[in-house]
Amino acid sequence: MPIEVLMPALSPTMTEGNLAKWHKKVGDTVKAGDIIAEIETDKATMEVEAVDEGVVGELVVPEGAQGVKVNAVIARLLGEGEDKAALKSASSAAPKAVSPAPAASTRQSAAPASPPSAAEKPAAQTAPPAPAGNGADRVFASPLARRMAAQAGVDIARLKGTGPHGRIVKADIDAALKGGAPMRAPAPAASSPKAPPMPATPSMAQVAALAGNAPYTPIPHTNMRRTIARRLTEVQQSVPVFYLTVDCELDALLEARANVNAQIESKISVNDFVIKAAALALRKVPAVNASWSEDAVLRWDNVDISVAVALEDGLITPIIRNADQKGLAQISAEMKDLAARAKANKLKLEEFQGGTFSISNLGMFGVSEFTAVINPPQSCILAVAAGVQQPVARDGAVKVATIMRCTISCDHRVVDGATAAKFMNAFRKYVQAPVTMLL
């Protein structure tokens, strides 16, 4: 009986994946441990190793297929003594949630060549004009009039249309905004019609209509982009977040960095100092190194720092484990290795799954200040901006200092304002006196 190769679950949140690339073709011999495919998960693109031996008899799912469900058959291997005739007895049911990746480079117009289906049309277009008399409760209006009314907050049900068969048109909305539109008699509340609400996630046609039907190029969502959108939307909707900002003087740190880098071959970055300072501050204020659950606040024993790394189509957060126990050189070496493999989609699952605290550093892009969105189930993320020279007052005199503005986003269910302030003060002290990181 042929051996079925199934779509693996490569992360705890994965329910489906995209088959990015096959490394084997029909007729190839496969040994346990061979790389057979690359799977794009909700986090990254990962290589999949074979666990069985045999000859590739059938590639059920084509290269580039999207939306392949976990545990769906993606290929079949022929065992010793089997030929392709054995494939006929195997199930031929291929995953139905599979479709080739659409081409993102095709230029499209908001007006399709053929009319979209009712499900694809904007809500305002699903009610075609019709003569009066089909129901007194129904309101007929042009799509433009509906859109204008929705944007201006005009109750379209109260207007009396001047278009054909009493249809509400643009001129009626303009008149309503000027206060001179003819009005319908008030209808009972139970029968007052309402325009269909815009869904939380509008379709391409709806977005294009709201943008004035300008030409556009669709960029298909990757699993990573969908996961980022879903998780960060959940945070904004369900987590009570507050923010604290401190300014850190960088001059002593920059001098210490220059002295260290003059003595070693592999250069240490400002971000390496930031990781170390945050890790030590978490040891001083452990209440920040925690997560919320319905039963209890989980205060983590280890300090595992997730560091945001930008990718072409999203971001990923590889982890420096036990960062408080590591020296700057070790943190630097690990960060360089993790960042390089993250951009090459070569990270192992345990290298980006987990973490107890996150850092997002946009200083290298010249950003002077920003806030970052919490990475659940962590309770905090530190946003680090660029070091900028500016005047500061000290002891009655003005001097120029390099200031790095840092903002922490906190889950208020776990961390109170005073606790976050203690952490930020501890972090600032380490940054401004970098020699204390070595004690």
C-alpha cells in the first residue's frame, strides 16, 4: 500500500499551509531525513523532512498550492516492490482547499470584465432599482447616493427620492446636506429600513468602490500576513494597553560600544546593548516578565527576549533565550545568526515560538518615536527609536546629547503603571551606565 505524506502541523496555530516548493519529483527515491518540500506556515517558510522511505509515486498537491489543510494528503510514496498500479487502490481525494497562488503582478481595474457575483458586490449594489410599490418599507437609491449618505451620516430612509420611480440620487443627498431635501413621513421604528452594514473585513470590490474605483494591483495575503492581521486585531480589541515613554542618553553607551568594537572582530550593535539592558531590567522588575491567563498571572522564570526582524512580507520574532545570563558578544553572535536565518526562512520552530518579552527597534530607519503592538501572550513590548542629537539642560547649562526615545506598551491586566515605570527606569539606568551591565 502506498505511503501517504500528510501536510504537517508545523506550529501550534497552524490549520493550513501553502506548498511553496517540492524538492522531489515523481520517480525520485526518498530516504528518511531527506528534505522533500518547503511549507509556508502562518509564521514562516519551513523545510519538511521525510519520515519514511520509498519512491515518489504521486505529488497530490502541486507546487505553489495554497490553503492545504493540516493532515491532508500531499504526496504518496511507493514502497519496495510497488508500482504505479498500486496508486489506483489508494484514495484519490485531494485537498479541496487548494488553489494555485494568484499572480500579484497582474494589473487590474476596479471594474471587472464580467459582472461580479452578488457576494462580491458592495452591499450598496445588491439592491437594484425597482418601481415603487414593491413594498413601502424598501428604500431605493443609487450606489453613489448610498455611499455619500453613509459617509455624511444622513438617514437615507428619511429622504424622498427625486430620481426615476422615487429613487434617491446624488442630488437628493446634496440637498439633504444643505437642509433643503424633501423628507418622507416618519415610519414606525419596527419597519425603519437600514442600509446593510459594511462587514468588518470588506471585499476588494467594496474597498475599491469606497476609494472611487481607482485602478489597483492586488497583493495576495500570505499566511504570515493573515496571522499578523488576526493576532494584532485581537490585541487591539481585547487587551487594555497603556504606554510609557522615557528618553535615554546614549553617549556613554556609544563610547563604550566604540571601545569594545575596537578590540574585537565581530562588532556589537546598539541593539545588542538594548537587549542586554532590557533583560537585566526584567530581572530587577520581574512583574513585567509575565503573561495573563484566566486563572492566574504567569510570572516567567526565564528571561527570553523576542526581537522583531523585518521580512519582505511581514515580520518574525526570533528569541534570545536566557538573555540576562549572556554577555554582549554572545547576544550579538546569536542575534546575527537568528536574523540571517529568519530572512532566509531557515529558523526552527523553537527559535521563534515563545518568548516572554519583545523588543521592536526601528532606530536604524531613523524613526524618532513610535509605539508597538503587544505580541500575545506576552504582556509587554519595548519600542526603540533612533538616537538623535538634541539639546538638554543639566545643572543650569545646555549641552548636546544623543537621545534615544523608548516606549513600552503594557497589558494593564498584568502590569500596572508604577510597575512599568520601575522597569523603564531600571532599563534607562543600564543604557546610560553600560558598565553596570558587566557587573
